[in-house]
Amino acid sequence: INCKVLAQKLNVKIGQVTLELAVADEHLAASVLPGVNTLVRISVGAGPEPDGPLIANDVPSRVEDLVAGAEARELGWPGDVLWVAAPHYGGDVEIPERGTSCHVSWPTPVGMFALPASFEGRDLVGPTVRAWRLRVRGPAARVQRRRYVRVPWTGAVTVQVLDGAGAPDRGDGRGGHDARDGHDVRGDHDARTGHDARADRADRADRAGHDDRAGRAVPDGRDGGAVPDEPEGTGDGVPAGARALAGTMVDLSEGGIRCMLPPPQLPAGQRIVVVFPVAGRILHCRARVVWTRACTTPVGTFAETGVAFDDPEEHGDLLRPVVFAEQRRARRAGLS
């Protein structure tokens, strides 16, 4: 066997597969949009520049409606449009100026995606829900969010499962909604209310056309439709009555944990509270599921779950020295 020729053929084959995967990933990103009821994070710029300073970063919200592709053109929209629940953040009393840069990010089974957009106005979606109208300004891009050093970490963890709005999910069907499985519960016609969503989108397009000609975004002057406030809890950050899952931590970082939980798997984007001991304290961290997969071990099948903290700075000062100390210990153990 000519090893040199074989190596060249393997390199060509690997390069071809890598190129095909890169093209497929580019096509996926160009076409992906978050569906109705998807839990998302909104970053709001201080102006129209996409890379400018932010006045709000990673604020939780939810997609209330969208029009895209042929439907958007048929209804008279200038491009793909999302309506998201009005986010809460410091200074949100005044809505952004029309054209303000925004980014929408959300988890998927194949990773985190971010979508560039701009604030175009505020509309009523359905009879009562107030939402931000965001115009999509480019294709979604896959983002790598691993910004923190991870170290192996073994210990007990309790995961408190919240519903899509941040309230306790008691596992009885009363907490949560179909945002957890990405299902669009509204469709074009709501049999419960008689509301015609398609007609509503067309009406919004007509109203937005008047707003565009006026060169400004016109608020509707009503409240409602925003993501609900955090629920009342037990005083230690854990909502009363939340469904609890007992698991084992696998690794730890300032930004999140990886753990093994009992099946079934929690969906990407699921809001949770993780409770675990570290450095002599019991931490309660609001978080969300980034990814999950089935993992079979000699003792059974588990849901391996990657978790990102909502606010890594909340316990960063406590976790940082713990992570660095574990790094030093592992290096010493490797050198001995």
C-alpha cells in the first residue's frame, strides 16, 4: 500500500466532507427562524449599529407570531418579521426608536442560534397581547457560547423545572405550555376565541405601512403581553411547588453545569433552577437547558444535560476560585 497516496486520498475525502458540512450548515442558518412560542433571549442596542453598545442583554422573551417567506410577501411585509413578547429590562418604560438594532438568540437541538433584527414598532398580537415587532435583518448564525473554563465536578444537584413563563411546573398539566415542545398552539384560527391570526397579521401589516410612511413606531398605549415577572418562591430562589429532579453533576464552570438527570430529557430552552452545594454553600441558580442527550451507562440510562446560568455574575465571585483551584489540582495530579 502506498501510504502517501492513501493519505492524500483521505485528506481529499475529509476536506470534501468538511466542505459539504459547512455548506449544509450555511444553508441551515440562512433558513432557520424561531417558531411561535419559542423561548428566546433579546439583546437591545443603543442605536441602529449592529455592533454598537447594548442597553439590554440576553433578556428573556417569547415568539408570539411570525411571518416569513412567501406569506410575508403576500401580506405586504418587506421581509421576515417576528413579534416577541415585550421584554422587561431597566429603562424599558420608553420603547426603542424605530430601527434600533436587536439580536434574537435561542437554543436548538444542534446548538445556539442568533438572529440580527431591528425594532420596528409595537403591536397587539391577538386580542390582548402586546408585542415588539422585529424585522429580520440577516440570516441566523450558529454561536459558540462556551466562554467559561469547565472542570470535572461530582456532586448532587436538584433541578427545579419551571414552565415557559418562569412559573413552577408541577407536572400536573397546569404549569407550562406548548412552548416546551415548540408546537404552535395558535395556528391561523383559534377555535376557542374565533380569532383569525392570518387576518390579524394582514391588519398589522396595513397598520405598520402607515407607521412606516410616518417614519416612526407608534405604541399602542396598552400594557400586557410581556413575559411575566419571576414567580413567588420559598425565599431561597426555588419556586414553591416546582417539580424537582434529582441528578448528579459532571462538570462545573462560572457559566453553568453539566449533569446527569433521570429521563425523559428536558427540551432545549427549558427554564429551570439548579440547586447544588459548593464551597460550603447551597447555591440556587436560575438557568436554562442548552442541550440534552440520552446517555447509557452500566447503571442505567440518563439524560445528560448542559445547563447555562441566566446570570453568571450572580455567583461568579464564589465559583471562580473554586474552578481555578480545581484546575490547579488537576494539573498537579497530571504532573505527579
